Amino acid sequence: MAPKKPFCLLSLLLLLLTLLLPQADTRSFVIDREHDTFLLDGAPFRYVSGSLHYFRVPRVLWADRLFKMQMSGLNAVQLYVPWNYHEPEPGVYNFNGSRDLIAFLKEASVANLLVILRPGPYICAEWEMGGLPAWLLRKPNIHLRTSDPDFLAAVDSWFKVLLPKIHPWLYHNGGNIISIQVENEYGSYQACDFDYMKHLAGLFRALLGEEILLFTTDGPQGLKCGSLKGLYATVDFGPADNMTKIFALQRKYEPHGPLVNSEYYTGWLDYWGQNHSTRSIKDVTRGLEKMLDMGASVNMYMFHGGTNFGYWNGADEKGHFLPITTSYDYDAPISEAGDVTFKLFALRDVISQFQEIPLGPLPPPSPKMMLGPLTLHPDGYLLDFLHLLCPQGPIHSILPMTFEAVKQDRGFMLYRTYLTQTVFEPTQFWVPNNGIHDRAYVMVDGVFQGVLERNTKRKVFLTGKMGAKLDVLLENMGRLSFGSNYSDFKGLLQAPLLGQTILTQWLIFPLKVDKLVKRWFPLQLLKNSRTQTPSGPIFYSTTFPILDSVKDTFLFLPEWTKGQVWINGFNLGRYWTKRGPQQTLYVPGPLLFPGGVLNKITLLELENVPPRPQIQFLDSPILNSTLHKTYIYSLSADTQSNSEPMELSGH
């Protein structure tokens, strides 16, 4: 019989390939404390990373953003996982569509980017409630981010779902996740609960194993309470900070190992009512070059900011309640619309001095579309739609109830009562103890009377006949994501007063505005008996075709006041033209219908409709209106807190 040489040769080739190809069990990412560096598969390694939040970018655009990051010379992407984005109700999980975390990890792998994962449970990120689910507050006495048993039980349940999903994606298992952050800037939180941090560390180890590198991130003042033995302590700071001093603080907690800046700020966030934040190219590049020259690993926060679509923006508490804008452009190297900027090219030049960058040009800016002006038409006042906005009917309560008490996480709620006596003279309507969270639109018998606002506008004056209908529409402007970070309940936190009379016997309508916009419009219910110049919460809409291909664009709402906007049923986010700085909303091209199909835009204007109710689509954004730059929260005459210098929040 002839010898089976082909089989023997095949076996030898397979053996040789097995020896040559990297195996999952030989992959490693560890700290070499002797040489103050990371080791990737045994070789010295330094990451130059950038932050991108998959939850702020439509899924169809993930690959584009990641490719541009990779072409910029980055070798890693850092991302948060917002718990509230994936568990909308206790035990109900959503990892579909733009929530498909595993699909994002795959896209990062295609772009040849390693992953630094930050699953929280708290993430800040200027995201609603710092990523914590609002349903936690249905237990009003819960202590967030502590070893409170109720909080730990919810955290354990969540991580027992999330962490097994990412386990196969750990680097030593053949995936691209090289390290995982535990909590987030915990040293900036007043609790300083080491039992809580120890519990998290033990939970991560139990579910992910001993091999994955776990780390913490804190600002220079937070290392004392934010660091924990067994978790590698890293720091965060921006171009204006004292780099030498802060890295020396890291060395106090980590005498040996790599220097790491987990959040090097390329820009900054924006608050409604303040100027658009920017950071100069010179300062950002100079700081990066200095850190890389020191051998540090760096993550740039943000490399691409994205958008706070819907109601997802967070807020800060710095002596005042400061909601974050819809745009999260952040003055980042990749703009909100995904275009490369001069800042990116400058950073790429710096990176190229320290490591190879991919060959080839970066893509040019995507084409943008202009359209309009378009005239919008009234669909009806919000009060006319209550039977559709709250089909189950109102909740009856002697005293007002919070959003959390009636399981309304975001958006709007209407509180209704009736005057028990005639009020002849203008009488103060107010809520004690700053109990408006966050913004109230007051109406008597359907006629708009004015606005109450947390911290700033604390009273309006009303008249009305006995039996008159008093409606108070409450807007949740986003829960605290940083600052004091206490439990930020929404709605009427106390019973309002009319003069010195406590108002009771409330009907409470949790409103499903998004469902109405998607399912019921167009409806024409505007009553002719109303004033010809509409004021108060009212819906406007129009349709428009796009005859050519769709492109990215920016929605401009000149002279509109404040509200929410939807395009083809998608909640684009909040506008606040009268306050600024943001004047346009980014509209990703994939949200629009091409080929002459009608697109639908719907506005919920909360205060005053302009004389000409028109909108336009522009080919460039307006993020820094200077018309209202003098607006300061303490300027209102009935504000009780004093003006103070603004401090920068962390993430």
C-alpha cells in the first residue's frame, strides 16, 4: 500500500499554522510594574485612545466614526455602557438596534481598534441620571452608589446580564476588550463607601475572571475615595491642568506601572444658557505631545461626541440646576456630524511622531443638505390630546405625585386641579422649597399664564373664577449626572400654593408624547375659539419631500422658544432657541426619506409660537449663539441663590 504522504504533509502544515498563529490562550494585556508599562501579548504597549459613545450615534454611522478614529492613528476606543439605555424596566433588557453593544464591539474589531470598556454602573457622561435607571427612585429612600442592599441587588441583577455578554470579547478570550473600568470617578461622590467598591470589584472578578485588567478613574482630588487595592488607579485631566502634579498624585497610589490619563479633554460640554465650549488646538495638541513624550497612555475624551437624542441629556448641579444641551459636539476632533476637523489633523500629526499611523487620506466632510424655509401648521394644543396622550386616564391624588411615583421616567406629566374659590386679584402661584423639577408651564382654563423653573423662576401670578381649571405641565429636563448627584426626583415635589392656600385634589396625567407623535398624527384638532397667536404647549407639523438623495442637515428653528422635535417619528431632542447657545439640531441623513417620499416634522412648542411659524434645514450647525450669552441663572429677580463662578464637572 502506498504511504499516505499527502495526509502527513497536511498534518505538518496544520501543526505549523497552529504554532505560528496567535491563540486566544496566548493573548494577554497586563501591567509590567518593573518597567512602568503595559504589555500586549508580552510586548511593551501604549494605547492612544479616543472616546465614542455608541448610544449617541445612530447604528448605521458607527462604522464611519470608528474608521475615522482608526485613520487618525488611534489604536483603541473607550466607551461607556449606560445601564438605563439597556434596562428600561426592572428585568426588561434591550440590546437591539442602536443598543446592540456586541454589534458595536464587532465594528470596533473591524476597524482594528482595541476597546476600553466602562460599564459603570454609574457613568456620568452627561447622560440622564449618569446612566442609572430612573426606576431605582421608585424606592424613594434608596441610596445610590452605595452598599445600600436595594441598590446592590439591582446592580447585581444588571451585571449578571451584561458581563456574561462581554466575557467572550475580553482580549485573552480572543476579543478586543483590553481593560474594564469599575464605577466612574467615585472619589468625586460624597459617599466614599469602600464596601460598595469592594462589592463591585468582587462582582467583576466573579463574572469576568482574574485575567482581565480592572481599573478606576478619578480626578486629582478623587483618588482617596475612588481608588481600591487590586484595581489599577488612573487619573483624568485636561490641557489647562498641571500634568506633572496630577501624574505625581497617580504615582502616590500606583508607584509602579504606566502613567494613564483616562480622560484627556479635547473640548467640553455645553449647558443651556451659557456659551458653547471650545478648547484650542494648540493647547490640546501640546498637552497630548507632552504626555506621549512621558510614555503615558492616553484616552481623549471626547474624540467624537455625538448627540443627546430624545430626553437622554443629563444635568449638573453647581449651585444651580444646569441641563446639558442636545448637541454633544464637545468641540471634539470629529464633529457632531461625523466630519474630521482641523483639531483632528493636528492631533494626528502629534500621534505620528510616536507611532505609525495608517496610510491614506481621511474622508472629506460628508455632503450636507439645505431646505426651506418650510411653514408649519398647528395640529392642536397639548390639552386637546389628553385622551390620546394618557388613554388610561388620570391618577387621582390629594397631593401631587412625582414622575417616579407614577412610573414616568422621562418627558412630560400634566397636573390638573380646580380653583375652589374665585381669585379676583393677581395672586402668587408657587411651590415651596424649590419644588419645581424642572420646568412648569401654567395654564388657567387653557390659557397660558407663564413658566416656573427650578432655581430661577419661582412664581407666576394668577386670577380665575371658582371652578376654573388649573393645568401645570411639568417637563423633566434631565436628571443629574454629576455634581451633588443626589436622587433627582422629577415633577411637583410639593403641593403648590395659590397665595397661602395649599392646592389639593390633583388629577395626574403621565403623558406618552412619543407614542402620540408616532401613531396618531396627523390630526387637526386646533379649536377656532383659541387666540390667533398661539401660546402655551401646542403641536405644529408639516410634511416635505426630498427629491434627491438624503444628506445630513441641521434643523434651524428661528424665533421658536422651547420644545421638542420629531422627524419621521424619531425624537430628535430638545430645542431652546431663546436661551441657546445651541440654535440648530443635527439631523442624520439616514433619518430622512429620499425619492420624493413625504417626510414629517412635528414640534411640541411649549411657550410661544413665532409670528411666522417656519423652520429651515441648514448645511452647517449653529452651536454658539451669542444673543443670550448674558443669561445667568441668578439674574432672575426671584432667584434665592447667589451667583458663583462655574466649575468644570467630570464624567
